[in-house]
Amino acid sequence: MHPKLNGVLFERAHIIDEVRPSWLEGPFANRTSLVSGNFFMDTLPRGADAYLLKQVMHDWGDKEARAILENVRRAMQDRPEGSDGGRGARDRRINSTLLIVDRMMQKHATAVESQGTAFADLIMMSMFASGYERFAADFDRVLSQAGFEIVRVLPTRSAFFIIEARPANFHS
Ligand SMILES: C[S@@+](CC[C@H](N)C(=O)[O-])C[C@H]1O[C@@H](n2cnc3c(N)ncnc32)[C@H](O)[C@@H]1O
């Protein structure tokens, strides 16, 4: 669909090792790279136009989610030379986008998708120490603590929402 886009999949080393053989056979092998690491400890791939976290936030409580987001924000700041419109490092606009794809809890859960999200919340609680499905206000709070502001929230035809966010302080 977007033949000029290139991507990087950042994952734990054992997952990368497992998926690499089939990935190399797949349609995106020539314009994607696989990078193994730990998003709490390691530097994330730097200077991308967009960072996508799909079903990552819900595994974690706010403290850990904030740490992941702060790491993303640091990676955004490291845009390559020449991508700041000539403004220089001091007045550099961080024009990178964060996209979070996750379920979102609804106050009045009547749709089947919303009920599924409430159920997913129970699963997160039982599987992970601090993971939970967030309401919009929860996303807003943890994103702003990590230095992001929400640009818009897009519903999809599924239970997932796409939250578009950008660094709240444009000048690094
Ligand atoms: C719920 S899965 C979502 C996977 C995929 N994004 C998707 O939507 O299907 C969360 C992923 O986070 C990865 N993960 C967990 N801890 C991590 C860490 N410290 N560093 C990097 N990735 C991690 C797991 O290996 C897992 O694949």
C-alpha cells in the first residue's frame, strides 16, 4: 500500500530469533529491519517519522508505560542532521509521531467490542502484575507525564483505537 515506507521491528531477542526465518520469506523483508532489545534499557531506533506501539501499553502499569514512552520520546529527539528544517539543535522541532494502537475502556460498555475490552482488562490483571486496559483519561494522564500530548483518537472497526500523539514540548 505504501511502497516507499521502511520499518523497524523492535522486539525482545528471543522473539526476533523466532520470527526472523519467516519474516525473511515475507513481503516486507526488503524494507524492514529487525532490531532486538529491551525497551526499558536500550536505546530505541532513532529519528523515525513515526513510532507505533500496538498492544504494548496494556501489558504495563503507568510507571512502566511512562518509562517506555519516555524512551520513545528520547529516540524521537535524535533525528538525523538536516531533519530539523535548518533551525539548528537548540530550536529543533520534534516532528515525529507516536501511534498507540490499543483497546480503550468505555464508561458505558454496551457494544460487544467494549465488553471484550472489559474482559481483556481482567485478563491483563491476571496475567501481568500491573497491566490494565485504559480509559481515554488514563492514556491522557500517562502520555502527558511522559511529555506527549494527544492529537486525536481514531476509532476503528475493531475494538482497537488509534491514539495519535506528539511531543508536548516541541523544542528540545
Ligand atoms: C501484547 S504483545 C503485542 C505484540 C504486537 N505488537 C501485536 O500487537 O501483536 C507485547 C509485546 O511486547 C514485547 N515486549 C515485552 N517486554 C518487552 C521489552 N522489555 N522490550 C521489548 N519488547 C518487549 C513482547 O515480546 C510482546 O511481543
